[in-house]
Amino acid sequence: MIARRALPLLLLTGATAMAQPAAPMAEIRGTAAYRERMALPPGAVLAVTLEDISLADAPAKVLASASIVTDRQVPIPFVLAYDPARIDQRHSYAVRGTITVEGQVWFRTDTIHPVLTRGHSEQVELRLVRAAERAAAPAAPPLQGREWIAEDIGAKGVVDRSRTSITFGADGRAFGMGGCNRWNGGYTLDGDKLSFGPAASTMMACPEALAEQEQRFHQALMGVRRWRIENGILHLLGEDGTTLIRLGG
């Protein structure tokens, strides 16, 4: 009888042990960015790893990893969960990151980004560089590599034989003619999204009609939010999709 009474107690003790919650995970939070003026295509993957880099003569030991499929541009935020029980305060730890597109590495960390021990926190900002192993650079956007000549500005046409133009540089700068003054300024390109920053221009006196056209051109540039090319014609569009400037190649 004693043995029969003890059995349920033993089973209960075992069940209680099995129901104990797992040790809580800790988190490293950070961002990943690079300096190049280059937009990531949809489906780019940011991969980050937490590594023990204590032994200089041995490969780093990976303690945690995470992958993020992103449709946004840098800086890309990330959260890396890890088991704090595996952290030895006598060791050194770092976070490593890569950005891949269709399986090819486009960007990677090339310096140590320490975390957790030796005075370092659970916050980190990864700085990535262009990867040498990337086979080829992405194709230049179709906007670049040519001079676009305005055919219409604000649905009011252009002055005959005038030259209002835009050339998009690969460095994020645009330049051209406003009508009789040269201009240049920055632009931001992200897929079909496009916007222009303030422009600087020369200060030559212009005939009234050209001066009005230049003013209309620069006002239209500041309202541009998107672009599209149809039959070789570039349409610079406003927020509502209206063509603000139409240009030929």
C-alpha cells in the first residue's frame, strides 16, 4: 500500500520538473548600413551572427544567427536573440553581417563590431562595405547615362528651340540646363520613387519667356515623387501620378 501511494507523488514530481520554463533569451539590437549611394532591390537578405572571437588562431564560434528579408533601405534594424548562459565574461564577442541578393554577397562587415563583454553593450551599428566577391555591379538605372531634354513642363509646353535638360549622375547628383542657366543638385532614387533636393544654378539674365520656363522647371522638380519611362519618354510624376515634366532622350 505504501508503494502504491508513493507512485503518484513521484509522477507529479517528474511532471513538475518537465514543466519548468526555459531560461529566458537575451537580445542584441542594432542596425546595418553602408556608405554607397545604392538602393537594394526587393528581397535582399540581411544575415547577422553573434560570434565568439576570443581565439585568434581558431575560427570564430557562432553562438546565434538571424536572417531578415527586407524591402527597405539602409539603415536596416535587426534583433539577434542569444542565450546569455553561453556568454563568458572573460571572452570577446562580435556581430558580423552580410547583405545578399539572389544568393550573392553585395555587402559585408570587414571590421570587428564588439558587443556584450569588455565594456561593450547589447547595441551595435554595423558598417558594411562592398563585397569583392560580388561578380558584377547591378545595372545602372535607365535614367542614367543620357541627357534628357524637356518636351513639356507643367502641361504648358516649352519655348521653341530652348534647352531645358536633366542628366542623372551615378553619384546621386543631377545637372543640366534650366533654359539659359546651368543647374545642379542632389536626387534620391529608390525603385520608381524619385525626388530632388534644392538646386544651385548660374545667374545669367534670361529673356522673360526663358526665365519663366526655368522657374516653372525648378518648381516642378521639387514636386517630383516618382518616374516612369514609356516608349523612350521619361515622365517625372507628382504625388498624385500627374506628369510634371516630360522629357525625351
